[in-house]
Amino acid sequence: MLDILILLGSTREGRKTDRVARAVESRLKNRDVETHLFDLKENPLPILGKRRFNDDSPHPNTEKLGSLIEDTEVLLIISPEYNHSYPGSLKNALDHFYPEFEDLLFAYMTTSAGGFGGIRQQSHLHDFTLAVSGVPGPSLPVSNLQNHFSEEGKITSEEYEKRIEDFLNEIIEHVP
Ligand SMILES: Cc1cc2nc3c(=O)[nH]c(=O)nc-3n(C[C@H](O)[C@H](O)[C@H](O)COP(=O)(O)O)c2cc1C
């Protein structure tokens, strides 16, 4: 069974991007896909001291995320845009790993409360992916996310019902 790991990059109090991650998780569960949602707010990683492959006793959350990355076929990053990039908490988490990412397919959902869909972080996420020898895959920008996803993590607009189904199909088509 295909395995897709969702990494939620929003950790702030009052965040909204968790709505998108929960909606996508439930859509994947309706398909023949094994899925895990790793929430960096619930499972924070320490500020980088040693990368996991160099660390004899990694933090349990680092070990948990590292094992999930090793076992997955797709890493789907769902991330808000902060100051035209992706959040520092997400960068810190990603930097704990390196060999774990080799040849892994990445997909991206970038979010914003405004009209640009968090798109300005996209090239930064691509650069990260290439730096760790991953494979950049499909992406979906989500503008005005509060208009399309409820606090309960449900999709509330037909537009995004379709966009997300199309996006998940595109991810599955990209899996080698
Ligand atoms: C530190 C910070 C920086 C932000 N910078 C941007 C930005 O550069 N572009 C943008 O569209 N929205 C920006 N926003 C607003 C986000 O679009 C908004 O927080 C949105 O709800 C998605 O992120 P969330 O998961 O934090 O809620 C920023 C928000 C914060 C907290």
C-alpha cells in the first residue's frame, strides 16, 4: 500500500494550516493509502544539535519523524508562508535529516490567509528538496484558507474539494 507522510509546518498558537492538514489526512484515509500526520506543534523537534545520522541518542520526536521519513514513499509538506518563506520551526525540523531524504518524492501545499497561497516559499522548499537529494513533486497553493477549510478540518468549498482530489491524484501518478 502506498505510504504518504504529511508534515505539518505550522506551530503557532491560533494557527489555521492544521485545518488543511487534517482535511488532507482524512481524504487520504478514504483512499487506499497509508497516511501519517506529523504535527510539529504536538511533536516538537529540539533546536538542531546533531543530525540524526550523527546522533547516538536522538530526541524521541526526531527518531519518530526520521523513521516515518525512511518508511514513506511521499513526503507531503503542508506549510504556511512566513515572511515570504517557510517557517523556521519547519526548517529546523527538516535539517535534522539528510540521508533519510535520498530519492524521496516531495509534494507541497503552501498556505496563506491572503491571496498569494504561500507561493513565495515554493522555490525555497524546492531548493531544500534538491539539497537533500530528494525529488520535487506536485504542489498546491491554498489562498484564503479560512474560506475553504473549517476549524474542524473539513473542506467547505467545492473549489477545494476538486483541487485536493486532483492534487492527490497527481501525487499518486508521480510515485515511481
Ligand atoms: C510570522 C508570520 C509571518 C507571516 N508572513 C506571511 C507572508 O509572508 N505571506 C503571507 O501570505 N502570509 C503571511 N502570514 C500570515 C499567514 O498567511 C497566516 O498566518 C495564515 O493563517 C497561514 O498560517 P498559519 O498556519 O500560521 O495560520 C504570516 C503570519 C505569521 C505568523
